[in-house]
Amino acid sequence: MKETRTPKERYESWLKAVEFCWSKQWRNLGGWIFVSPSGTAHDLSAADLNQLDRIEKENRFAVETKN
């Protein structure tokens, strides 16, 4: 699917995601990679952020990070 949003729109979308995730105790590692409250890392670029509890519990969109 071709991206139709402008760079500004993409940035604003990401910023809203960071703010929302922060309010749920998720922390941004960079880009769309976030760390859950339990410490697991997830790529949330294609995720429904209203499902953060399920994503964490079921380890969806999990990624490995370098320590």
C-alpha cells in the first residue's frame, strides 16, 4: 500500500502514539519500537494501540533488541 500521508502527518501520528503509549507506561526505544511495562520490546508500527494490554500479554509484535 502506498503511503499517502505527508512527512508532517506521519510525524504527528508517531508523536501521538508516543504520547499515548507513555500514558500507558510504555516507553519508546526509537521509531515504532516500544518497551512494555514488563520490559518486552514490540514494533507497534502496525498495531492497534488500544490493544496494548493484549499485545503485551500475548507477546504480539515482539522484537529483539540489542543490549
